Amino acid sequence: MRRLAVIIAAVAVAAPAPASAATVHVMVVGKDRVLRGAKDVRLKTRTVKVGHRRCRIAAATPLSVLAATHLKLSFRDYGQCGKRPADASGLYVTSVAGEREKGHGGWVYKVGRRAGTTAAGDLSGPFGTGHRIHKGQRITWFWCELQQSGSCQRTLEVRPARTTANPGEPLSVTVRGYNDQGKGVGVQGATVRLGSATAITGIDGIAVLTVPQTSGRLSLYAKRAGMVSAFPTTVKVG
């Protein structure tokens, strides 16, 4: 399938090594559920097992970030990976946590709102520009069901009108869905949840929650059938 089969010949475009303390946010969403909730991982070189070989993956690549989730991974190697991170550009992810590619479905990644256009371990970066991922970015790995449009299903993003609120007051929340090119639309029928409070978005992609009678930092979630769940956003209550 398009993009799932994108295999770029090893393009050893050098990129500056990231600081050892640099982290990115990653989430892995499978066919029907979140396989690894949002977490921060360090940008560093990692190794994965491919057949009987141990293969090094360069830091600041989507593949290294996926390996950091410690989910069970399977690969198809279109090259000969090994000790050189550059050789990992031929690795294609065939299975995550037992969910294996099939038909028009398989594994892809997004950096921010845009789907990557190169192999996940490619040194030229996720868009082939020579720039790898950097501190603070969001990396979403997800099971893609290729649509008739040629794009994967949309990935959701949830934004509250404000990130601080008092118990019992209304809070407006916007949910947008982004295609592979990062173009977003308001999403109707998405479920948003903040603690014990839930609401459904209208035609404009907006829902109004009643903030729970509690205090502290709560995570705001959004999901809708047929789309990829949003990264949670923190709302401070009280």
C-alpha cells in the first residue's frame, strides 16, 4: 500500500546529534485501542532484533522512538541492517504488539500532524529534508486503514478553550481531525472526556463539558470510531 511500502535507499544525510536529555512525546494506536498511551521518550540510538540479527537504529528517528515503547515489533528488512544505523533505512514495520499488516491496513507514523514520507529509520529524516525529529515533537504510530482518497484515516487533536478551569463551570473543547498532509477539519461525533465528565462534539467539532467537582491536573481525551485517538491534553482544575 502507498507509503507503507515506501522504502528509500540509504541516504546518509548527516543530521546534528540530539542532546542526550532531549525527549519527544509518543503514542501508539492500534486497530481498535491505544496500545501505548502518551509518554515521553529520550532521543537516542537503540537496537532492535530482526531475525537473528541485532540492528542499530539512529537517534531522533521515528523507528527509534517506536522501539522505546517496548512493544513487541516485527520487521521486514529490504536491506541488510546491522551495526550501522544508516542500514536501518531498509526496515519496514510489519507488526506492533501482534497487530500485523493485512490487506489495506498496516503501520505508519506521523510527526506532528503530517504523515512521514520516508522509511522510519532513514537518516534523512521523516520528510527526507535532512532534519530528523527534535525535542518536544509528537510522534504518533498508528494502524492505518487506507481510504479511497489514498490517505489514512484522520488523526484527532483535542484543544480546550483554556487549560485552567474551576469545578462545575463549562469548558469548551474543540476536536479536529488531520489527514496525511496535515490538513484539519472539525470532527462531529467525537467523544471528549475530562475526568468523570464526557460530551459529544457537534457539527463544528466543538463540545462543552462541565468540569468535574475535583481539583488537580486532569487529562482531556478525545476519540471517535474510525479515527485515531488524540494525544491527551492537561487541564488544571481548581
